[in-house]
Amino acid sequence: MAAAAMEVDGADRPAAKFSFNVLQLIKTAQTQHGLRLGDYKRYRRYCTARLMRLYKSLNFKHGRGKYVKKEISEATVTDVRYLHVVLYSSERAWSYAMEIKSTTAGANARQQAHLIRRLTKAAKWGDLLNRLCSEKADSRTGLEALAYAEHMRGNLLLERGTDWETALKKFKSARKVYDELGKFGDVENQVMCRQRVEELDSIIKFCMYEMGRSDLKGSDLLGLTTQEGPAFDLLQSKLEAVMAEARTQQAVSMTELEWLGRKFPVKNPKTRVCILKGQELQKELVATASNLTEKKLSVFDKIFIAYQDAKRHIRDDLAVAGTAEDVREELNGLDRAVSSILLQQTIERNLVLVTIAKARWVRAQKGLREEKGEKPAKPEDLVRLFDTLIQNITDLAELVTSGRETSAKIISFAKDLDARRLGFQAGRCYYLSQAYNVAAKFPEAYALTKRAQEHAELAMNIFRQSVVLDEVVLQELKTLAEDCRAQKCLIHARGVMEEQKSHDYVQKGIGSLNLSKDAVKKEEAGYLLDKLDMFESVLGPAGSKEQPRIFQVLPSFQAVPCRPIVLDTALIAIEFPSLEGRLKKEEKATGFLKKWSLFGR
């Protein structure tokens, strides 16, 4: 009876519900296995290897020799790892689709069909995960599985681009779930849920735009392209297509390009589209945060491509223009304007590189460790960058003043370019003086620092007289002039110290009849505690490889008195008692045993 009662109680007890964090699991796997760098192939291989390990640990194999597929149903799920199998199967199909998306160049019907099949398979696995978690998992895991399945189904509809109404419902449903889940749990889970909500907001905006329910225009979707991540890669191609269409529509109304008060007609539609793309990317660049330097550099590359394409179309028009002087003059003016814009963007990009190099140099001056993969900062790197900037500003000034017409705006712009060139020369002289300072060439460093200060002050005077006052550039020049003034004092002091030390070396060398500077240095080499009465730096010049001599971590050996060695000369005269009595005597064999012992010998 007792056993029967126990069986009845075990049958009435509900089965334990499985629990795992779906979003955290896939986010961690994606970050650690390739998707941080957009490597979908590596992530797909990880999912495949992970599935093989799960199949082996669960002994869930699909036949021997011949493949016999085993279905995963509610009755099969007796371990949480079965749910992991379904999840990673969906992730593998999705990553395969994204790999096709990232490697396919241009429209390819066969590849597009393959992409759709992979996304369909991912959506089916997502639906199965939702169904299994609703029966076998707790409520939170079930909600996460529902949001995951809705997201996968929405990705499929987004790529197909035929049923925007259903796609919008799926994405809104996933967003609602993630929004509610983001209000509970630990901080890490809340952050991940909020990030997923932001990703879904962008996709929902695009779906509403496609359905005509949004007031956004094609050009207004530019802000969505600045976001990066696995969730935006499917959306990216759709946005590019929409923005290309919007640029084509704007190109119809764009008839001229205005530059420095002059208007140049743009008759070629391809040239218009390229110029509009460059202008949109410039707006995106302004909207990008100042600390996202890598993002800025990638946007600059896109700007260069757009304006280079525009120049190529202009050159093609010049080749077919014939001898029509008016047409050729208009095209030459347009080419000069586009080239000037391209040079201006090149200067801006080089200034971003200067900012990065300056930050590295400041870290090196403070003795901070470089980030992993970065080379040690050197002033020579900044000198090369300023050389490039001076060349760019010279080319731009020649291009601006090469035309026949000279308006007030062109003259003012040329003066500003001259002032900026002086500022770049001041920066070049300053960092060149730092290189000489590190090499202990103090007279050259002092002269270059003085020249840098003169250039900076002259550039500030020109900028103060300018019509359009650039406060940012003026503040940078003011900071540079102050740094030059401070460095002049430091370099002068170090030069005087070095000269005094050289004089002392000569005097001590004469006194000891040894004029070798290295010998005197060797004699005086010591640490701060040994030379407290001497005015001598033990840190070495900034940026040099000389080790500071403040305190010796392992103290040097010191001579100490040794205990005397006593030689025992009386040892040979001492007679010690015999110890043979204490030795063990050998027993002699007798009789029959003696014969055998002799025979054995």
C-alpha cells in the first residue's frame, strides 16, 4: 500500500520545467565566435560543432551508416540540451543565410533563392523552439523563445519584401516581449533586452515606411544606416536600395552644384546621384559621435568613392564634349569644384588621424600602456601626418585660385587656407622639436619650438581677422602656442643642465687624467639616494628608452666580514681507539657445510 501511494504521489507531481536565457546564450555565442567582426562563416562552423557535441552527449544520433532523421517532440525533451539543439539549429540556418547575404555581390536569383530557403529553415526551427518551450520550459524561457521565433519569422518576411503587414506584426510582437523582459532580471540581461528593442525599433520604422504609414522620406532613413550589428545586416541592403531610389528622385530636381558662391550646372544624372550620395554621407559624418573614430574613417572612405565616381563621370562627359567651349568650361568648373570638395574631405580625414596620433602620444608621455595591437607612439608619426596636411592644403589653395574668376568668397577662402597652412606648419615644427628633444639635441629642439610658436601666433592673428571665425581651430592654435611656450622653458633648462654636466665631465676627466666621458659616467652611475647632493635628473628624457634610476629594487651586494677559517693541524697526531671489537665477525663453516662451500667456490 505504501509503495502504491508513493507511485501515485510521483505520478501527480508535475514535471520540472527547464530554464535558460535564450537571448544571453545566443548573444554570448555570437560575440565570442565571429559576429563581433561580421564573420558569419566562423559562427556557422561553431554552431555545427556545437550541435555535434550536443548530439554526442545526448546520444541522439541519426542512425548508423544510413541517415535516419529523428524528430524532436515534447516527449523527446527530457533534458534542457534538447532545447539547445533546436536553438543552435536555427542559429546555424540563420548564420548560413547571412553568410550568403554578405558574400553575394549584386543581384543573383539563385543565391537569393538559397538565402530565402535558409531563412525559412531558421524560422521553422524558431517555431519548434517556441512550441517546445511553451510545454517544457518556465514562463520566462517561453517568452524569450516566443520573441526569438517572431524575430526569425520577421527576418524571413523582411527579406522577401512581399508581406510588410505581417512582418510589422511579427517585429512589434518581438519588441513588446523584449520590452517587458527588460524590466526584470539582472543588469546584463536588461541591457541586452534594451539593445534588442532599439534594433527592432529601426526595423519597425523601415516596415512602416514601406507600408506608407510613416512620414519619413527615403533620405530620412540615413540615420538607420549608421547602426551596426548582426540584426541590421538584413536591413542594410533594403535601406541602400531605398536610398538609391530616393537619390534618383532627388537627382531629377538637382540641376546645379553651388561652391564658393558659384553655381555649376550638373546635367549628367549619374553625376547627380554620386554628388547627392556624397552630400548625404557628409551629413552622416556630422551626426557621428566624435569618439567613434573607426566609424568616421569608414564613412570617409565611402565619401571618397562617391566623389571619385562623380569625377569619373565628369571626365567621361569632357571626352565626348567635343570643341564646345561653353560646355567644356562648365565641366571644367564642375570638375574643379568636386576636386576641391574631395580635397577638403581628405584634409578632414587626416585631421582625424592626427587626433588619434595625438591621443597616443599623450598616453606615451604619461607613461600609460598602449592598447593591444598598437605600436608605440612617436613624434615622427605626427610629423609625417602634418607633412601630408601641408601638401593637401597647398593643392587645395592652388585649385581654388586657378580659375579665371576671383570673387570675395574665393579670396576669403584662400586666406583661411593660408592661415590653416601656418597652423599645420606650427604643428609640424612642434612635434619635430619633440623628436629632437628625445634625441637630446636641445639647440635644434629649442629653435623649432620657437618657430612653432611664431607660426601659431601668426595663424591666430589671421583667423581673428577672418569673416567666419572658427572657434575650434582658434582654440587649438591657442593651446599649441601655450604648449610651445612651456616646452621652450623645459628644453632650455635641460640644455643648460646638459651643458653643465658636460663641463663637469671635462673637469673630472682632467683631474683624474681620463678624458673619457663614458668612464666618468660609469664612475658616477648611481641612484637617487646615492646623489641627493647633486642636481641631476635620474628619470631620463621623456620618451627615451633610458631606465629611471630612482631606487635599486634588488639591493646590490655589500662586503661583510667573514668568520675565520680554523685549520685543525693536530688531527694527524691524535691516535683514535680501535673499533674492531664492535665490528661483526664472519662465521666459519665446518664439516659437511665446509665441503659444499669449498665446492661452491
